[in-house]
Amino acid sequence: MKMTLSQWLGLSILLALLAFSLLGVSLSPYSLSEQNLDAIMNAPSMEHWLGTDHLGRSMLTRLSYAVGLSFVLSLLCMLTSSLVGTAFGVWAVWGGKKVDTILGVVVNILLALPGLVVVLLFAAIAPGSFLVLYLAISLVQWVEYFRVVRAITQGVIQSPARQSSQMMGFGRWYQFKRHIWPAISPSVFTLAAFGGANAILTMASLGFVYVGIQPPLAELGLMTVELFPYYSDAPWLLAQPLVVIALMVFAFHLLAGKRA
Amino acid sequence: MKAMFLKRALQLITVVWGVGTLTFILMRSLPGDMAYRIAASRYGQDNVDSNAAALVRAELNLDQGALTAYWHWLTDLLQFKLGDSLVSGLPVMDTVQHMLGHSLLLAFAGLVLSVLIAVPLGLLSAWRGNPLDSVLMGFSSVIRAMPVFVLGVLFILLFALHWNWFPVAGFGSPAYLVLPAMTLALSLAAVSNRVVRDSAKQTFQSAFYQFSRVKGLSAWQTFRQHGVRNIAVPVVAFFGIQLVSMIEGIVMIESLFSWPGIGHGLAHAIFARDIPVIQGAALVMGILFVLLNTLVDLICLWIDPRGAKKL
């Protein structure tokens, strides 16, 4: 796969953020919830490179933890939903009419509600649970892969190339690898990049309305609400989570390439 | 036409069943004795004793088996008996109706504004081409990268706190509507202006469009006779896709601006674990989603009757 310049740019922004997060979490001398009420809302300095928040916690530590959390969630959701969506999408075409109908019904149920509402309802069952958040977002996202993969695979299954390779006795796995995967992989990669951005957005949105990851953990949306009241005293603090969210989403969009 | 309505009706049923089932699971999965928890949120932590809990248990049929309870839950739902809020004690129906009006106002204002922004800008970038096109497209990618609430926070900081042009949050005079509607409109327009542009570009380059210029129609006549409808079909169809982001945007924007609508109500109810209100709000959002989708289908058919065969 050849990547364009903007895709390289997106990838490097993401890698830079990932490095920031890993280094921040592993090397910072401060812990996530270590408060120092003598040093609240400090400007960036030698001890605290990104300043301290309203409870005197190191912003660098919290931000790198939040970025890491977003990355873990988006990667998990990407992997799960793309695997499940692709597998079911191919199966719906290959498995015959009955499978296709049943999967179609399941997909229609999931599409009947806007994704964020589904995630919100799941979040209500277990507030603050990372696992539930991950399951809910993956549940919403695999449908996209399913629909695209199914549509493309329908064409490939009928193609003379695939049919002759079946008649020559090649197994299903070989046929998938040789004929179906090359046809669907560009779309799957694009969807995955957008899915990663959406997972981050959804988690931040939930944090922002206070039903996502709960304090004292650090999460980008949650940090935005927590720091919002102090914007006039310490605008640089509020800017940090906002800039990071926008940067992550922008980088994923760049990585996805032109097909928006 | 018939098939389309049938499909949407089925969708409506799945919405009601899905929301009902999810909230039922939610109800059953509350940790601890449900009756005690609900009594605590209703009468305050200090006033709970086993009498109060027993009262709640009898009132909400909490002592039934899971299957009977599920059946009751669904039949109540089908009769639109949504119950009372666990926190305020008011009927959910009234609360939700009240919130729905505010949400529709915000959605409508945001939608109209987004059309007013996206259509002229999209047409302009298709008509003028580069460099204006690249500038506008680049600008909209930047806005698209910002989550709705980041956009909203920036608006509050600039227009409400820095310049004091509009109130920060709340509901009252029309001035309160400006910032939430603008936030919603910009986030929608940043995506749809690209669709307008692509659609317009394709139409402008098509043979029938060029031909009508060649046969002597003026630029404006050509646009009106051959352009508008052809450009509009993909744009309106795309709006159906964008409905999801509109409803998600409403949830975020209402919470941010304390706009007393469905999204704000849903977020609050989830935070307070007020299950009847969660159910009511989610239900109304789902129904709204299906109805708006049906409306989009109908408008598409009206603009382009050729599509009727496909549906």
C-alpha cells in the first residue's frame, strides 16, 4: 500500500502523540492523582512541563495518561470492530441466504438508534467502566465494516477469477486471501482510521457529559469539563485537552486519506 | 413508496423494543436492592427504611420474576405508560414532551443555519474552483476534526465570555439560541459543504448541463432548470446520513449549553440513574430519528421521482 504525503503526516502525528504518552506515563515522577495544593494552576515550569491543574496535579502526567487511554480504546475498538465486521460481512455473502437475512436483521436493529445514544445507554448500565465503553463502541462500529465489506464482497464472489479458483479446489481461506481481501482492504483501512477517530470522540463526549470514565482518572473530555471553570485564570490548562483531542482526530482523518 | 413506509415502520418497532429492552436490563442490573436504591433517590438517604422500600417494591412490581417483569415492562411501553421520574416524581411523558419542544427548536434552527452556510459555500467552491476551493475545503477539514463540544467551548470562550455578545448557557430570550444553533450548524456544514461541492461540480461538468449552455440558455437559466434538482438529490440523501451526527450533536450541545432539551435530559438522567426518564428520552430520540429519516426519503422522492423505482 502506498501512502500519500498527508497520510504520512497523519501517521507521524499519531506516533508522536503515542511517544509523548508512553514517555509521559513511564518517566514522570508524579502520579496520576498526586495533589499538591501549594502549587495549583501553575504555569509550565521546569518541575511541571505543562503546568499543574486546579488540584495541583501534574498536567503532563494526566495528559499523557489520557492520551494513552484514548489510544488504547481506539486501537481496541478498531481491532474488534474491523475483525467482527469483516468476518460477518464476508460470511453474510458466503454463508447463504439464511445467514444474510439474520445478520441483516441484527444490523437493522443496531442502525435504528443513533450510535451515541446506544453508547450512552450502555454507559448507564455501568458508569465509568472502560470495558463497557469499549464493548458499546465496538458494537456500534462493526456495522459500518459489515455493510461496506458485504457490498464489495458480493461483487467479488460472482467474479470469474474467484469462481475458477474455487473450481480448482482452493480452500476458502486461500480464496479470501487471494480474491476478497485485496478488494476490501483499502475500504477496511479507511473505515478503521475513521473508526479510531470516532472512538476517541465518543469517549471524550461521554467524559464531557460526565457519564464516561470517572475521576480521579484522567480522560480528555473529563479534563475539559474539570478545567473549564478555570479558563480565565489558566487558559493554557483548558487549551491542552482541547488541542490534543482535535489533533488526534485530525491525524486519524489525515491517515484515512481523501475518501471522507 | 409502500416498501419504504413498511421498512420505516419496522425500524420504529425495533427502536421501541431495543430501548425498552436495554432500559429493562439497566433496571435489573442496578447494584444492591433496587427498591432501596430507588427509595433513597426519592426520599433522601436518611429517610429510607424497609417500609419505604416495600412501598416502592409494590409500586414498581419489583418482586416479580424476570420474565413477567419484562413482559409487563414491554406492554406498559406499548401503551406509552412511561411511568414517573424516580427523582422528581413527575410523569415522564410530560417531562419528555416539554424537552422535545426545545430540542426541535434547536435542531430546526441549527439545520436551517447549516443549509444557509453549506449550500452557498459549496456552490461557490464548485463554481470558482481553486484557490478558493482549497481554502474552503481545508477550513472545513479543520472544523471537522474538532468534536462538537470543543467547537462549542471555543464559541463560549470567544462570543460569550470574551466579547459578551451572547449569554453563556441557559434558556430564555432568542439570544440564548444563537450559540448552540451556530455550533450545531457549523459542525454539520463542515461536512455537508463538501457534498454540495462534489455534487455541483459533477453537475456542472455533465453533458446535459454543457449542452443547455450551448443551445443558448443563460448561466442562471441553466442553473435553475438543469442544475438545482440534480445537485439537490445527493445533498438531501446525504442529510439522511448526517441525521446521526445531528442527533449526537444535539446531545453534546444541549449538555454544554444547558439547553433544556432531550439530550440534556438524557445525560442528566443517566448521571442520576433515573431509569424511566432515560427510557423516555432515548425512546423519543429514536422515534425522532426514524421520523426524520422517513421525511428525508420523502423529500428525495419529491425531488427526483426516478428514485421511486429503486426504493
